[in-house]
Amino acid sequence: MDFYKNTLSNMQKSAKIMKLDSEVLETLSHPQKTLIVSVPVRMDDGSLKVFEGYRIQHSELRGPFKGGFRYLPDVCLDEIKALATEMSFKCAVVGIPYGGAKGGIKCNAKEMSQGELERLTRKYVQAVYQIVGPEHDIPAPDMYTNSQIMAWFMDEYSRLVNKYQPGVVTGKPIEVGGSLGRDSATAQGGVYVLQDYLNTLDEKDRKKDYKVIVQGFGNAGMHAADILHGLGFTIVGVSDSRGGLYNAEGLDVQQVIKDKKTKGSVTECNEGKCLKPHEILEQPCDILVLAAMENQVIEENMKHIKADILLELANGPTSFEADEYLNKKGVVIIPDILANAGGVTVSYFEWLQNQQSYYWPLEEVKVKLKRIMQESFARVNKFQKEYKCSMREAAYISAYDRLEKAMKLRGSGANLRCKIYR
Ligand code: GLU
């Protein structure tokens, strides 16, 4: 099943459970705006290459559009649609005053020079600047986009509108309006939710030593391994796009991070047995942290998953079929729209700090993030008990509850739709 169909299936299933007004489901099943742009870039060898870029604004029922943009060779409209839709639900789950959006450019960022990436980013801003802005749509990092790219984005946008606008984008470097704690926010938010979930378990179900595998060693995965290791969890496996590393006794996480940073891959570390990228998912562990990308736990491998708990730090890592199968088996899945919402929550803090030109200490960011994640988990938990459903279904219900109220209060003007094509 493709990613967008997957998202729609999750939405429909939860809507049915809570008997949601069909007009709310119908409205949220269509993004408000779709923009497709051509991004011409002068490459280092002197040639001109035209890349395809997207920005999809799904819903602004609860506030300005919000969501990252990614640079990937096979990014497509349906993938961005799914991610934009999930952003609306994610922001509603944690109750931050934003709608959802997502963007992307079809390109191979890994093979581009810094100069090419800068020109690509600036051209993309020139193509989308009329529909973004601190009060309209606020992009952020996602796969293969980072704080440097956000700095270029902010600079180009500020130039185009002729005023300093740090709040147009989040995930910026600290020196140009970023927030302390944004780097580790996705992982930290997920860990707060995981800890809260573990605290709901009876004494007899609670283990002393949880064995954890982290799939994906980008921003979310690396920080998750580091934070969990620091809390006393045993990290038995990690992986990146090149392969996996497994050691049933536990890995020295600091060494793995060092090797990843200096040698480019976790497979360069001598700490454990090297595996093919997908094999890591099937190794023995208690908690599997999915921090790579969408569609990783699918029909083909779902029967080989050994973990009791899945923590979805990536967006859409579990397919609809695999989700149904694992739920029946009793595996607990902490769903993406809750588990990885720490990232956009600290993006919200960054935007608030930009609006006020007043910057918070790290401690304040952490305390506020913890409170939001704990309240959001408690609310999802309440809906889960009320509807006797999975945590994913309860998270969607929790979001629908807020989205529906906003829609009813704002009236029919709120769901005006329009599409822009190039
Ligand atoms: N790309 C991240 C996500 O999928 C962060 C979005 C944001 O901070 O706006 O949640």
C-alpha cells in the first residue's frame, strides 16, 4: 500500500471508531493547496539542471501551515501529501496552534556540493516565497535538509520581502535565531512518551533492562540512541542506509556515534556484527525505534519483528497491514503523530522566540517540551481507554477532536479549498 493510501486508511479507521462527522473526514482527506514548481540550478560544472519541487498545504484550521521539506531523489507528490496530512494531525495531537504542510525537491542531496545545495535552496525559496511566511506557512528540516539549509532559506526569504524574518522557518542554527534543544527534540519528545508509556505498565510487565534497536542514524536516531543509552537502556542494534550493527551484549553508543561522524556509517564501527540494512529490524530486542523513513515495517517482514514495542520517530514507518497484524499480536506501537511530535513542538518554541526576539535557556525548552509530551500522551491514553482501540487510533481520535472543534467554530469558510498548479 502506498504511503498516502496508508495515511487515509488510518484516518478512515479512526473516524469510524469515534463516529466522526463525515464532512470533517471528507475535508481533511484533501489538502488545501498543492504547489508544484520548477527549480533551475546552475551546477558546478556549468550545466543547468531543472529540479521539481513541491509544497503542499494540507490544513490551516488550527493555525498557520507547518511542516518540513525534504531533498530526496524519489520524492513524489503522494508522499508529500501523506506527510502534509500527518503534520495537521501531529500538531493537533500535541495541541500546538498550527496546521499541516510539507515540501520537497526531487534531488540527490548526497551527491551535490554545498554551493549547489545553496543555489537549489535559494531558487526553491524564490519559487514558493509567496505562499510561505511566519504567519502563513513555516517550513523546517526533514530528510536530507539541515540547519544550514534553513539558514539559507531564512536569508533568501528575508531578502525577498526586504525585512529580517527569522520566523519564516524553524530548525535554524542558534546563531541566526534557532532554539536550544531543537536538534534533539524529536528524539527527546519520543523518549518522554516512551517513558510515560512504560510507567503505565504493571510492575510484573516492567523490565529492568530493556534492549533497544534503533533503525536509522540521522538526527532522530542518533539522538534517540544517545538519550536512551544515557538513561540506562541497552542499545543492542543500530543501522543506517549502508547497513546494521548488532551486539546482543550492548553497543558502546558513544563509539558508534564517533565512527558514524568520522567514517560515515555505523557499519564502520567494530563493536558488533554487521548486517544488511533491513536485517536489523528482525533482530531480537524489546523496543524497536523506527527512525529511518516511511514503509519499513511492511507485509514482507512483519512476521519477523521480535520487539514488543515500536517507537515511530520516522513518519509512516509502519504500513497499514503491518500495523493491523502487529496490533493483533499484542505489539504496542507508539505512533508517529505522537512519538515524533517533539520536533515540531520545539519548532513552535523556536517560532515563539523569533516573534519575541527573546531566547530561552535549554532548561526552559526541556521543561516545556516534557509537559506538552506528557499531557499529549495522557490525552491519547484517555481516548485509548474510552474507545478500547490502539494507540495510533487514539492519537488520530485525539487530533480529530481538536480539528473538528476548530472546523465547527470557524464555520464553512474554514474549509475553502483551492489548488495551484504550475
Ligand atoms: N520534519 C519534522 C516532522 O516531520 C519537523 C517539522 C517541523 O518542525 O515543522 O515533524
